Amino acid sequence: MSKLTDETELEPGNEGRRRQPLARGIELLTFMIESDQDTHGVRELAGHLGVSPSTAHRLVTDLEKLGMVRRAENGSYRLGLEFLRLAWTTTNRFPMQDLSAETLHELTEQSGESSFFTLYDEQRHQMMFTLSVDSPHPLRYTLPLRQWLPLHTGASGLAILAFLPDKVREAIAHGPLPASTDRTLTDPDDLLARLTSIRQEGYSITHGERIEGAVAIAAPVFGLSGSVIGAIGVSIPEARFDATNASSLAALVRQAADRITQFISGDRQR
């Protein structure tokens, strides 16, 4: 496993005191967590830490190897999904996790169906289910939590994929598209046309494209910069699905996604 470098560095103006990489790494992560910005440049991080840009670059590179931060397309850095996974695993008081759980419980109560929340990793171009709330019905599907999954095979992945930047969306569509079921879209042109429709409607609906016999409806969740970071949705056994209720279920899902997006953007009234 990668680890932070062992080098120490003198603090500016205090040559008798050395700052350890671990302490600097925690300070950097704390700054990123508490900042109103979604991404940070190396020079900005160096200025905050009081170190040279080369030292800040080494530090952030080490953190990137550990998954604590991730690099954005413009070369800046944001918090990494591994950091969020660890935070959610070790505490139930992580704000977004609390809100997501509360929102999922409400969505399940309103819809009567199992609900889920997923996160997207822009480096892997994959997603994982991080939370789910089971339907009270005895017939329901259990989702695989904390496993990396492709974007093209289910409603949540398609809801994310549809709102990714054009270049990324095209690259994924023309890359490997393994089928999870015989209903999974594996033709690039068909997939891109489907994504266009999802962007227009604001949500995705699938029938047995990731799990045989399961219908799912999902809507995207957006981060501070307006980029898609995940999705929220419901899963319904196909035998119980009533197409006449699809629009009302989609409206509930979109409301839940909007709630989490507003929380992330700073509008925490709920």
C-alpha cells in the first residue's frame, strides 16, 4: 500500500520545529473539507500549508495514491472517494451520510419500494452503492453495497453517465460495455441515444438491465461545482411494477435527488 513520504520539513520562520507529512496531510484534508470550494490547485494548497509548491505536489500525490484526494480534469484536486468511504464506514455522524439515510427512509416510505444512493468515482469511471433502505414487501432485491460497478448497466449508473462531460461520456460509451443481463445496452450508438433522453427527462428507468427481473428509477445528484457525483433511486421487482405509476415514482426520486444536491450546495433547510 502507498504511504505518505517519510521526509520532514522545517516550518517557515521556525527552523527548530519540523512538520511531519502525516500532520501536513491531515491539515490539507481538513482545509479541503472545510472549504467552500470543490477543487483546489497545488499552489493554493502550498500557500495554505506554508510549504513550497513542489512539497505540496508530493504530498497531494501521496494522498491521491491512497484515494484520499482525486485529480479533476483541470489538474486541480478534490476529496477522494476512498476518504468518503472511510468516513462513512467509521461514523454514522458524517453529515451527507445522515442526510442520505434520512432521505432514503423517506423515499422508501413514500414509494413503498427499496431505495438506494450511489457515488461516482471519476478516476475509475465506475459507481458504488453506498446506502440502501429495504422495502417492507417480502419480495425485494438486495443491492451489492461498496462494490465498484460499471455505469452502463443500471438506472443509477445511466443517471450518472448521462450527465458526465461529453468527452467522458463518449469515451465510456465507446469503451468496453460488458452485459450484466441480456437487456444491458452494449451498442455505443444506442447507449448515447438513451443518455440524451435521460438528460432531457432528468431521470433514468431500466428493466432488468443490471439485475434480472428488477425495475429501477434513478436521478442524478450534483456536487458544489455542478458536476454529477452520484444518484439516488428506487428498485422494484418487475412483477410488482405498474407502468402507470412510473411518472409519480420518478417525481419522488427527483425530489430526493434535489434535496441532497441542495444540501451539498449549502442550502441545508429541509
